[in-house]
Amino acid sequence: MKLFRLILILLLGANCSLAAQDTSNYNSFEKILQDLERKYKVTFSYANNQIENLELYNYKPKSTLQDNLNQLLNLTPFQFKKIDKQIIAVILNPSFEYFCVQPMDFQNEFKSFNLDFFFSTYKINAKETNQVTIPVNRNANAEISVNAVGFDKVRLNTKNLKTGKCFELYLFAETIDLDEVIITNYLTKGIDKMKAGQIRFNPMHFGALPGLIEPDVLQSIQTLPGVMSTEESVSYLNIRGGTHDQNLFLWDGIKMYQTSHFFGMITSLNPYITQSTDIIKNASSPEFGDGVSSVINMKSSDQINSKLKAEAGVNMIHADFFIDAPLQENSSLQVTGRQSINQIAETPTYNQFFDKVFQNTSVLPSNTDYTIQNDEFSFYDFSFRWLYQITEKDFLRINGLFTYNQFSLNRQQIQSQQVATRESSLDQQTFALGAFYERKWKPGFTSSIQFYTSNYQLKSINTDLSFNQSLTQENQVEEWGIKLKNKLNFSDQLNFYAGYQLNETGILNFENLNFPIFTRSVREAIITNSLFAGLEFQPSQKTYVNLGARVNHITKFNSILFEPRINFSHRFLENFIVEFQAEKKSQTTSQVIDQQSDFLGVENRRWILAKPGEIPIITSEQASVGFHFKNKDWLVTTDFFYKRILEITSQSQGFQNQFQFELVHGNYEVFGGEFLINKKWNRFSTWLSYTVSENVYYFEDFEPQRFVNNIDIRHVIHYGLNYKYKGLNLASGVYWHSGLPTTSVVISNNNEFNFGSPNQNRLRNFFRIDFSANYRWTINGQVKLYSGISFWNLLGRRNFYNSFYQSRDYTALDETFQQGLNFTPNFSFRLQF
């Protein structure tokens, strides 16, 4: 309880007069020269634009003019040459050279900034400029820290600067202190590795990724080692062997229980309102609860736009728009919307998506004498984001999201001279609303409070009119939460943050069958109180440490769970980085499958809550060690990881063998390694990644107790090649992985069908080649046009991600395969102004 009291005191101490320690001690170089001129009756000759924005660190006046000049020689990139007794020329040191830097905002592309370039002994301030020239020692490789108000700190390595070419320096909207980029253009433009270990995607500024027509966040992150979807679906994302429901998906701090449109084919969040997405495989911040596997943190921009920005686009699946409009000087409103276009035209892309989603479900008719079927499908989403800078210290953000997927069918079948009529419908929707307020009390001390609510609903009705039988199924999640956070910057090297979070989650599962009469309605709720605290320490530019912990009190279980987190990285031998990450986490929600045919067989996973004595709280522990080498245009990374997930239920794993109807608890553990090689030259960037892992179940009540996981993929290879020339971006890629486990059926001596050893066999290896191209050009300096084309599974290879057995007449078993996307083209056109 002492820890609880300590953190609460910090939370309630928002009005105390704490201030960050100011360790800076800079003096204007121009003013120093002016003081020396007055004191020693000399005149310095220099170009004003070279020294007017230069400030020296820790300059201390000396007793003689020569001693002062010697000190300035060591602190600045200049030499001092006496022309006569009274005139001294200030000239650039011969070992230095001026290089051009072009700062760019990832949201607004080109923009004027107030920048500070920090060198070891001086800094240069660039005021409201598009391009900056900085003096750099050609004979030494060094890192320059670049700061801009409202943006993350960036490390600029001087070896990346080239004579005659302006270096594009991308800046990202400010997130947390010490969150710096250590590897830029990870794989391709718009993907960066941060100091805290997460991979950050900036979808608005991707160069190109193989097979993708637009910056779909949850499709894009599957290019990373260790991230994939065994079902080629964004609604079933596997990170280091974890299941989709074990990932924590956040949109501006709001937990999302639905992540897809078209039942898994595209992300439900409009990519043009999402400024950045952090993928945290391990050692997430203690402010994040849930998600025993990983965290996918999607964030929009908090920059208030001063002029109207609008864009609209269309591809072969949907049309969308985005508007960012200033309401007044200190407020702006962002609005986005998307709508499927299959009501106007059913494109080849739509048909491929439809066939993939509804295969082996009750939606697609079986072989019959005659079938008449009318089906309708549509989806749309709408989101808004209101930003209001109340004062210089007070900021308010209110944002909301609504997504909807709807499907209905009417079918008449003639079988054995009888007419069977069926009417079915499926609705899936999400509503989310959040309010965030931040107060900057004093330099280095900030408090924030966030309230959110998230509602997810899945409902289906399946009616057989011939027998007057109707089945209604519903799964609903309602969650609300509040989070308080205080952040204290003691210095540029040391940060402390602490907070409190309260959330209540309620889940309803409902079924009703009219004949024979059957009704089941289960409603559960859990309240979780959490305290969290963390310490970020960066003793030097080479070392970063983040230590933290989260304490959860689960009221229904009356249990307290302690979750430590550790994140350490260190740069050595200039080009090498070592990382160590570890964490413990827990979650009270999970997805299970009661029947494979639930919800028309399309979205058969339903959310459930942990329940004392029946469904335990899922917990995890994981650790990883990584080594990274970055030198000029080469990047080599390796990560070795171990993950253990405890207290999973067998129904959450989607068994379709002898364990399909069992309800027991167990564990699984994953050992693995991730490897990546990335090389850039001229206009090309190429990468090769390889992931090897072993994923094994342990269920004490099963026989055998240990066997490979349903999503155990031992080997994954991903190769990609990018080419960029002016506005043209090309990307091609090869994706291969070893086959997924499957269970065979054997016939006993008395002709009975029995399952063999679980997951002992494997499907054939998966192989896919993708290609994409896009081109951007500008008209009249303001209007921008974008067009793109993509080909998914260019060779049209039949790839299988699942197999199961079913019997139509109870005399024989047929093995049924679920197939990934066939050859799928797509085209898009977009207008921005």
C-alpha cells in the first residue's frame, strides 16, 4: 500500500511548484564577440548569417584576448585570423564544411520550423526556415541532436550528409520525452525504430510496400519480422506466436475490440487520420495494461492546422474523404469517412475479398440442383477529431469513431424437388469516444486526464423459413475508462511518470432459438483499478533505460497483479546497439469459438470475460535480447525472444480436431529469433527478413499434454525491394513460410473415423509474390495527385491456411481447405489540396 500512497500523492500534487532542472548554459556567439570588441578595442570581421544563430556551451571569459580566442577555437567551427592589430577575421575551419538540411513534417511535408541543432560544444538555432546550412567536421562522424517545439527529438548522424545534396530530416509530432529515432527508414521510408524499442509507422509517408495500394496500418506492419497473419487477415494478427485477441489495439488511448472492415480484409481505421502507429512487441510502457502479446498504439496528430486541408480518394473497394479545417486560431477539426463501393460496381478486388471471406461458410451455397441467392454487403466508417489549444499550457482533444459492416442474404434452393428458403443477416459495429486534457503546469511538469468509452457489437440472425426456425446470436462489449498521468522531467536525462487508471468492461453473449425453444444470455462485468509508474533514464546519447511497473487490482477476483517492465538499450563501437527487454502482463478479456458455424461462420470468435472458478485471468511473461548494426546504408538486426502465455482456454485456440468441444485451461510458450538485413543504395532499398520459432502448447488434461501450437510456423522469409525516383515508388516482395500444423484422420479396424496425433501433420508451404507502384505529382504547387496500382499474389498460387474435416452424409469425411487470396489487383486515385 505504500506504493499506492506514493503514486497517489504524486497524482494529487499537480499544483505543486515543481520545475525541471535547467542544465543549459549557452551564450550567444555574436554577443561574445561584441563583448570582446568593446573590452579589447578590436573588430571582428564575419558574415552575420554564419554566426548570428550560434550559441556556445559553457563559455567562460578569460583574462586575455588570446586566451579567449583559444577557447573559442575549441568551442566553435571557426578560426581567428588577425588581419592587423585591430581587425580579426572569423573564418570557417578548413576541416569543416557547410551541409544543407531540409526539415520536413511527416504530416505537412514541407514547413518552416524553429529548430535547435545541438553539437557537443555549441548549438545552432534556425528560425522559421525551410532549409538550414550547418557546419560539420568532415573528418569526424558524430551525432547531432535536433529539437523542434512540438516534435520528438531526432538524432542526425553527420555521415549521412552529402555535399551538394540537401538531407531530408523528418520530424514527428511530440509523443514522450527521450523517445528518439535511432534507425530511420527501417525497411522503407516512413518506418523508423525508436530509442524506446518500438517500431513506428508513419502511414501517410510510406514510399511503397509490396502488394499494398494504400497505407493500411495493420497490413503494413506485417512486413516486420515476427509479425504476420496466419489467415491473411487484419482481424487475426499474430505477433511472435500470439493470438489476435492477446494484442492491445489503441486508437488515441481508446481500446479497440474490432480492428477490421470486410471481416478481416482491411483495417477499420481510416489510414489518413492515423499519423503514426507504434508496434511494441515487448517491454511496453507500464501505462499500457492488457495485451499479453503486444501493443499496437495508433495515434492521430495533435497539431492544430492553420489552413484548410482536404483530400479524397477511391480504390476498387471503397471511397473516402479527409478534411482538416481550422475553426479559429487555436482550434481545428478533422473529419474522415469511408464507404464501400460494391453497391455501384462489384470489382475484381471485391470479388476476391468476398470469396476469401465467405468460403466454407453458410453464406456460399453448397452444390444443389438449383439456387437463387441475393446478397448485399456494405461497410462504412466515420471519425472526427477536435483539437483546442485553450491556453499555452492547456490542451483539449475530443475524438470519436463509428464503424459498421452489414451483410444480408436471401436464398432459395431446390433440393430433391423441395424448395428451401433461408434469410440471414450479420451486423458488426464499433462506437468509440474519447476526451483528453493536458496541462503543462511548469517547464518539465505535465499532467493529463483521459476519459473514453468503447462499444463493440456483433449480431447475426439466421432464419430457415421452410421450418420456421430462427437463430439469433449477439456478442457485445461495453467499456469505459479514465486515466490520470503525471510526467516530471528532472533533466534532459531523467524523466519520471506515474498514473492511475480505472476501467470497467462488460460483455454480453446472447443466443435465442425459436424451435426448439432455447435461450442463453450471459452478461459479465469486471472493474480494474491500476497504478503505474516508470523512470526513463538516458545518462548519455548512447544509453537508454526505462524501468517501470504496473499494479492491477481485479475486483471480481479480489486479486492484485504486479507487472514489472524493463527496457534497456546501449550503443557501442559507434555502429552497434544492444537491447534487453522484459515484461509481465495480464488481461481479463479473450475471444473464444463455441461453434465454427456461429455468426454464419464468418466472424465466429466472440469476446468473453474472465470469471472466478471458470475462466482464469490470462498472464504472460516474455524477454528478448537484440543486436543491431547500422553503418552507412547497411542495417543488420537480430532479436532472440521467449514468450510464455499462461491460463489460456482451449476454446480460444480454434481447435478443429478431437479437442474442438473441450473446455480446459493450459499454456503455450514460444522460443524464436528474428533476423533482418536491409541495404540502401542510390534510389533502391532492399531487405531480407527471416523468423524462426517454436510454439508449443501444454494442456494438462489433454493426451498428449504437449503438442505444437495451431499457429506454429517454424520458418518465415520475407524479401522486399523498393525503388524511388522523384514521385515514382515501386515495390515488389516475396513472402514464404512453412506450412501450418494440421491433424489427420485415421480409420480404425471397425471403420470408425478418429483423429490422429494433434497437429502432427502440416499444410504445404505458403508462397506469394506481390507488387505495387504509385506516383505522386503536384499541380500549381498546391494540388497533389496520387495514383497507385497493386497486385496481391501475382502468380495466383493457391495457398492454404487451414484444413478441417466435415461429413455431409455421415458415411465419409471430406477434408476441406481454407484458401488465401488468389490473384488480386487493385487501383487507387487520390486528390489532395
